[in-house]
Amino acid sequence: MAQLKADLSNLEECLPSTLSQEQRAVAKTQFYKELAEKVHKFYKGKIQIMPKCTLAGFNWFNAYYTPGVSRISTNIRDNNDSSLFYSLRGNFVGGVSDSTRVLGDGDVTPPGGLGVMEGKALLMKYLGGIDAVPICIDSKNKEGKNDPDAVIEFVQRIQHTFGAINLEDISQPNCYKILDVLRESCDIPVWHDDQQGTASVTLAGLLNALKLVKKDIHECRMVFIGAGSSNTTCLRLIVTAGADPKKIVMFDSKGSLHNGREDIKKDTRFYRKWEICETTNPSKFGSIAEACVGADVLISLSTPGPGVVKAEWIKSMGEKPIVFCCANPVPEIYPYEAKEAGAYIVATGRGDFPNQVNNSVGFPGILKGALIVRARKITDNMAIAASRALAEFAEKRGINPDNIIGTMDEPGIFPKEAADVAMQAIKDGVARVTDLTWQQVYDIAEHDIKEARESAQLLQDSKHIVDFPQETLNECLAYAINKVTGK
């Protein structure tokens, strides 16, 4: 058996050849979970704060701090927007979560969200050249219930420190109100990556999948499984991009959404779901099996699998069916099973399977573009511009059924995305900086991303960031293999 490389690129080769496809998938999940526990404890987190200004001597602190910094205070007092140019604020994102819906683990308590939120900050820096900080808050009110108004008030009060806010891991229905109120009440972009980011990247993958099967988005019949914040926003953005809502059916845990669902209508907190009830599924399909017959697209953001999406549903779909099963950490059906059932294109949320539909190729470029032009908000048009940028990038370098979307290790994807988003922000009238060209935004983003990666590499080369022990990597691999073989 091969020795596991430090970059983990040969993990597949290090698994015993006797393992079945399902065992290999389970082993990889177990490996990454065990590695996550070991690596987080080893490094005690993933990010740190470093200076970016010259420190030629201690006298410089007279300019960076008192007395010189008084000039900065009064300049910003006289023009608050200047804080976006005089301070870290212009390239600084606050990642805010109440940790009530973390991956497939649900409510993990406020500090339980730090793993994801710190990981998000790391991705922003390495992929987008953006400084970010994780902020996990307690949103419970006096009655012990998670209160959307608590998150809204918190973000409104801290917005003056950041150039943008990234909301994350907030349960529905609270997340709908939080995003909708903050998008209109804050003077900086407020982005909910679970909703908007997932939708933008899903749309990008769908656009290229439809090109490969030569189908028009407006003519396609689509089935959505799961009616959480991610999938409902996917549906909304896909409709905005041209899909016909009358040819769409969405299912939650109680059945299909339609205008007869009084349980949703009566609960005004779920107003986004009711909008879908009013505009989709005029035939009132009763079951997923019934809705899938002849369908062109199935998009599931539901319960972690496998076994959630049935092979027989896929077998009943139309010609060259497109199947997105993006639950984490395990997709609703494994890609090999979906392919055996007749799926032409299969996408999941995991990077160890083909066609990863994951927010990591979206939010770094989207937020970077918004920050560069000092946008006041991120519009739906900007999210769609990002989708088209992702799709165009992949199409230009070549797409096929197992490669429909760019990946995070393709550095050119993020500057293009940033530039397209920035130009759309200017077009939509939400940018403070309006005199930059597409190429100028691209160059700024490319420079910042390159600098972030080179800085990280410099710290590793100088051993200020030490290598993770090979022995512990081997232990994690052995643990994963033992979990699936029982040996």
C-alpha cells in the first residue's frame, strides 16, 4: 500500500484495493473526520492575525497609534466611507453565525460553530485574498428561543467594522428574515452563504450540465428534494435565471409544496417557502417518485445519505438526467449508484467525487468583487453574474459529464468571478467605486490572492508554520480503514 503524501493527493491509492466503492467512500469520510480532530488540536485553530505594515522601528507606533492616529479618527469622523480606505475594513469580512444549523449536525451551541467559521475565514484568505474573522454568537432570547432579531441587531451594530458580513449556519426560518432585513438595512453587503452561495454555485453547475445535454433551462422539468434555506434559494435563483416555475416541484419532509399547503401558509415565518407554494407545482404531485417520472433535473439538498435518493427515481427520469445530490458530509446517493441508475451527470458537495458543487468556488470571488468596488449590497444579479462567470470559466477550459464546474485549485477562477461581480455591482448602482475597469478589478484580485498564498507558503517554508506529523497522518488512515473493515 502506498505511503500517504503530505498533500493527501494519493489518498485513494492508499486504500486497500479490496474495498467496495461504498466502503471507499465511507473510509474517506472517516479519514477526514479523524484528521480534522487531530489537525485542529495540533495547530490550535487555523488562522492568526499578522501585521501588514512596515515596522522599521518602535517610533513607527507613534504613527500607527497615538498621537498620529488621531488624524485617521477625525478623517473618518468627517467621512465614514473613508474608513473603507484608511483601515482594514475595505478588505475585511465578519463571519457571523449562531451555530444553529452546522452542516448535518444541527445546533452545536455557539462555540461549536467555530470550526466551520474559522475554516471559512481561512478559505477567504487563501482563495480570495480577504481578511476575515469568525464571530459565533448566542441568539437565544429570555425564553430560550433563537431570536432572529438578536442576530439582526448584532450585525447592524458591528457593521461599521467590516466591509461585508458573511452569515453562516443559521437555521430556518430565522435565516430568511435575518438576510432580508440586513440586506436592506445595512450599508455594506450582507451575504448568507448557505442560501446565496449554494444557489450561485449550483446554478453555475446546472448551466454547464444543461449545455452538455443540450437542454434549455426554460423547458426543463425539475424536482427539488429538501426545502431548507439552501434549496429554496437555489430554486429562486434558478427561476430568476430562466427556469419555468410551473415545471418545478419541491418536496419537504411532509410532501410536495403547492398552494394547498395550509401548514406553510399559516406559519408566516416560512414566507419564502409559501412563495414557492404559490408559484410551483400546479399539478400538485404527491410523491417524489411521481414527480421524477420524465424529469430532466433532480437537485437534492436534504438529509445526508446514502439511501435518501432512490435509484428507481433516477431510472424513471427523462433522457440524460442531471442529478445534484449535495448533502454533507455524505450525499443522498453515491455517484456510482446514481450513474448505475442512469444519471448522465452527477454532482455532489464533496471534493473527493467528480463535480463538486461547493460554495468554496463561489464566496471568495463574490465577496472579493463586492469589496473591491466597496459595494453597499450584493444583488441577485451579482449572484447570477458569479454563476455565469463560474460556468464560463469551466466551459472555456473544457467541460464533460465528470467536469462541469471549476475547482478551488484553479486560481484563475476567483479573479474572473470578482471582476464580473464588480462590474454587475457598478451596473446595479450599488458600488461606491465606479471608475474601475473589468481588467483593473481582475488584476487587484489576482494580486491579493497571489500575495496571500505566497505569504502562507513563506511561513511554511520558514517553519513558522510547522509540518503536520506524517505519523499522525498514517494513524488517521489506519483508523479509517479499520472503521470499514473491522480489522
